[in-house]
Amino acid sequence: MDKKEFKALVSLLDDDDEEIIAHVEKKIVSLGNQVIPYLEEEWENNFNTETQRRIEDLIHTVQFDVLKEKLIAWKTQKNKDLLEGMALVASYQYPDVDVNELRKDLEQIYYEAWLQFKPDVHPFDQIKILNSVLFGKLKFGANNKNFHSPGNSMINVVLQTKKGNPLTLCVIYMLVAQKLKLPVYGVNLPNLFILTHKTKEVQFYINAFNRGLIFTKEDIDKYISELYLTQKDSYYQPCSEMDIIRRVLKNLVFSFEKIGDHYKSEEIKILINALGESE
């Protein structure tokens, strides 16, 4: 479909017949991501507020469908790129998010850590060095003032503001740590996402939401006991990239519900369902 034909199709959105509008919208959505620049141009040149609203809804619908397809494709990858998965989640709110720009931001954080890093010291001391860079020099930290903001689950926002929730802070911490060749992984603890430093010789835990506080298995035992939960291996061992993305999406559902945006929370539930059950 050329530009002239598309303009003629979009012009039908001004029609008073709901059946015609529904048919046109279905046709436009079926054309996929390629139509977004044309829709944006039509929005700018159209002065009918109702038609502009319909165009905005169409752009969102197309972008949402593309996001769902990309997430499903990401799930099928054998070696999942966690940053790519986080960028896909962020694109729900920020369609123009660029994963390569995110990599540059993380590369800069890694460089700051690498300058002070000492590969030959005890793992505890290595983590303390990383803590001093992330939470001391670079000022990353918990967003306690606006804890339920959806932005806390958007890695581009957290990299920019340096404030986030436990999960996104852990993801940034983990990606930098792994680039430093540290065996640091995510752990799906109930109500709190944490990290573990795990080798055959030693394993301990890190709370990125509390400035990288180091703690032990016994501390997790106590935490689980206080929640009156039965111990599970998943509360102590590394989780997968897929587990992390599912939890980010679940956090978003909660955030949108907390601020009263039920339409968006329902859309995020669709993305969760598209990814299927936990592996």
C-alpha cells in the first residue's frame, strides 16, 4: 500500500459509521509496525480531535502487538539477552528506547567500576568495591519516595534517574558485575528481589535495594520464617532471565493497578500470558 492509498484509508476514520471505522482500524493494525510513521504524520496533519484520538489508539495497538511478538521471539532465544528483554519491557511506555544506548550507559558504569576493581581480593571485598561505585560515586539507590511508579521497572528510566525498585537495581548491578566476570545472579525471593554471589566454594547474597548489603543463607531462612512460608530452592538459587522478565512485568501490573491505570495493567497481563508459564 503506497502513501496515497494509506491517506485515503486513514481519511475513513472521520466517518460516522462505526462499522466502517472498525473495518479501517482492523486493516491498519494488520499492516504492522511499518504504518506507524504514516500514522504519526496523519496525526500531525489532522485537526479533528476525535480522529487524532483514534490514530493515537491505533499507534498504541500496533506498537503493543509488535512488542508482544518481540517478547515471544525473545523467549525462544537459547541464550537470552537480559538487557534486550528489559529494553522490550521499557518499550511499552517508551517505544523509542534503544538497547544500544542502554548498553553504552552500562558500559560507562562498568568502566567506572573497572577503574577501582581488584580481581585478586576476596569476593566480599570485590562486592564492596562495586557497592562503593554504584551507590557511593554514581549515587544509584532506592526510589522510596515514589516506590510504586511504573518508571521504577523501566531500565532506561532507572539508568537516567539512578533511582529504582529492587528488581531493576539488581538487574543493573548484575549486568555490571557479570561484565567484571563476577558470578552474580538474580534470586526470586518473595516480596524482594536480591542477588547471589555463587561459586563452588562460597555463596552469599546481596541486597541492591539496601546499597548492596551482604547477607547469608541464615538471614534468608529467618526472612522466610517471618513470612510464614515454606522454604523453596528458588529462594536461594539463581533464577533465569525469563524469570526476571516475568517478575518485571508482574511488578508493572501492580504499579499500574496502584496508580489506578487498570487498562495498562490488563495489557501487561496479556504480555505475561503470552510468555506462558514459568520454565
